[in-house]
Amino acid sequence: MKTTQTDIHLARVFYDILLDHARTHPGKPIRYKEVLDRARRAHPDDACVAGAIPVSIGRRLEVIVQFTREHELPPLTCIAVNESGRPGESYKTVHGSWDADMEAVARYGWSDWQGRWDHYAETAYKVATPLKRRRDDAARQLVHEEYIAGRIPKLDLDAKEQLVELLKDGLPFNDAWLEVQGLTS
């Protein structure tokens, strides 16, 4: 999947929330929904934040994962968890276990990295693929065409609506479909 400008924009917002949570609640996870709620409270006039949905949070967190990997930092995103209270399926431990990763994040001095994160995110934003948003009717038509062509199965209403929302955000169909499959499989 290509990283989009929306991915970078939301990753910047989520990074600050994760850092704050790591400082104020060391060793404690934060649910994706709470990350989104805090983002909306902190950025009430940001349309990108307002339109963010839980199903796509992993894609946005991946930007932070890349930064922490490149700089050999503790995996900050390990504190963000799904409704089950555990990290998503794509999470890979760095220190041998989720608990060890949580401890490493809690002990790390993150303040030294804000400037480097800002530079990383600004650079990534400049080279990221801009998204072209779709109207609701165009997104629904695309889902219908993919279904009629036999490229996707009949979806339950929740999965269909999540797919439509991702398409409205401008994701290419294959990327949006992969996200929904990750959620529903």
C-alpha cells in the first residue's frame, strides 16, 4: 500500500496522542476509539480527523511504526489496542513480547525525538500520494461494480459501509478492500 498524505496527516495527530498517553499512563494501553476521540477533541475543525474511522487506524499507525523502526526506537504504537485490549494482527513484537514492548515505551525518553519526528513526517508528506476523494454515490457505485464483477463477496452492512467510507476518503479500491478484509477476517 502506498502511504497517502492523509496517512501522514493523521499519523502526526496520533503520534502526539500516543506520546502523551505513554507519559501520563506509562505501561497502559489506549484503545483505538479513544485515540480517535482524543484526536477529535484536540482538532475539532480538522476535516481529516473528523472523518477518521477505526478500521483505518492501523494504516495511519504504520507511518509511526516505520519511523520507530528506522530509528531503532521502542515500538510506540504497541500501546494502541483494539477493542479486545490487544494490538492489531499486524503488530510485531520488538523486545520479545507485547509486555516487554510496553515497558520499553514507558521507560523511553521520547522528548528528544519530537524534532526528528516532525522532520520525518514533513518529508513523508511531501512525497506521499495525494488522495482524490469520491462522492458517496461514486463510492457505492464502485463497490457495486466490484461485487457484480465477482471481485468481492456479498458484504454485511457494516463491512460495506466501512468500504464505502474508505473509498470516499480516496483510497484506491484494492487498498480499501485489504483494510476491510483485515477487519473482517
